[in-house]
Amino acid sequence: MVKKAVQEDINIEVIPGAVAFVSGLVISGLPTAPVYFTGFLPSSGKGRRDALVKLKTIAATQVFYEAPHRIEKCLEDVRAVYGDVQVVIARELTKLHQELIRGTVSEVLDGFSHKEPRG
């Protein structure tokens, strides 16, 4: 239902649960099963790429946390390992400045070249 609402450009609200990633997953419009939550990836480029190579073998919607000052480098690594896949960046869920950015990795990175990522 969420996927269809996203396609129809219908605004969706989510009520927070015990952990932010569940709210982000639900409102993303991406498949919710199976899902694999990683938390934060390693902050270094090599460590992050090595982790992504291992995670690529998991056939599931994958959820990561990332800091705004590292998101662009992380997305570049995601694109290098996974290809130009569909992603959703969610921030400030359930708050006044809630923001969802949907698109391919390249589209999201292009958007960040015009508007700096925020917390």
C-alpha cells in the first residue's frame, strides 16, 4: 500500500516505534520483508566497502544508519558495490522537518550536489 501511495505522490505519515529504522522502513515504500538492519557501517572507506561487499550477499531490503557528513561517501561506496540501486534517505522522522529522499544512488548524490545533506 505504501509503495502505491508513493507512486501516486500521496503524503505518508508514520508513528514512531521503538526504533527509528522501523519507521524509516515502513515509510520508505521499499519491500519490508525480508529486511536486514545493519546499524552504522564502518566509517572508513575500505572498512565500509568491505562490509558492503559482505552485505551484498544478503537478499533483503537493507537498512543502514549514516552521519550526514559521511552520507555522500557512503552512497558512492554503495553505488560501487551494489550498482545504481534505488535508495531512500530518511531523516527527522515524525518531526517538523521530516524529509525523505527517494531515487537511484546517482539521483540522490546529484541532489546532494545542490542541497547539502542534513542530520
